[in-house]
Amino acid sequence: MGFRAVSTTEAHEGRRSLLVENADGKEETGIVFQKIDAAPFRDGKVKLEAWVRSELVGENTLARIWMRVDRPDGVGDGALGSDAH
């Protein structure tokens, strides 16, 4: 069965959140993504903000959030500049 994701109204801030659970404990990697049209943001700055709470089990587990940009023509590696600290 792997992972399951459930949309919920229990949120840190804002209106919604996403609960992701390893349903069977067997899978090592779970990925959730959201695709949006980036045209309105072209030639501008985009800020990704998130609050992540995790209950990790095992020494090699981690939780990660990231953003990727794919160019319309498929050229490029999707790398972004960052002001992250």
C-alpha cells in the first residue's frame, strides 16, 4: 500500500494541510508534489514558505521540502537561485 496522503483542515497557519503517512512501514521514499502554471511568476521572484512537522523513525530518515522549475521548452536543469538561510 505504501504511503497515503490526506488533506485536512488542521493547519499550522492558513486553511489546509497535508498529512502523509507511511501506511505499511515498508516504503523508504514517499513524494508529494503540486504542479502550478509558472507563467504569472515569470521574470519575478517566488518565495516558498512551509511549516513541516515530522515524526521520523530510524537514523537515515529525513523530511525535505523543495521547489523545482521546468522551462516550457524543456531546456535547462530547473536550478533556482536561493536566498535561503
